[in-house]
Amino acid sequence: RILTRCIYCNKTFKGKSGLDDHILKRHLDFIASISSKIHECTQCTYKTTKSSNIRQHLITNHPEVAGNRILSRCIYCNKTFKSKLGLDD
């Protein structure tokens, strides 16, 4: 498996999505360099590049909302979506 290295701190990752998530959490000034879609929690400031992480975050931290399946918010228009398919459009 090819390792991907963070150009800002030299930490290595097994894939591009891991690197993108790292940049999102550790190097906010360079968020524009992320190639993945960013999923933002509708209830707090949590952000991730992995849709499965936002789903798990909602179940763990906001179970009252997770039941309604509002899973993603677009960081560009602030609209909320019930699935990744809606966000991708």
C-alpha cells in the first residue's frame, strides 16, 4: 500500500482520505488543499472527510438527531441533507 505524507508536518498515512482528514483536524489554514468532500455536523463544529465518521459521530454525540437521519451539511451553502447522495448533488 502506498503511504501518503503530510507536507505540513511529515506524518504519513495509508491513503489520501486519511491525509485529508488529518489536514482538516490539524492544519485548518490549509483546508483548501483537501480534495475530499467535507462533511459537517449539523449540531456542533465537528467536521470530517468520511461520511461514515459523521454518521457515527451523530449516533454517539447527538442520538436525537441521528434518528431523524440528518447526516450532512454542505459547507458551501449550509443546506442539510439526509444522505451523502443529496450532498453530492
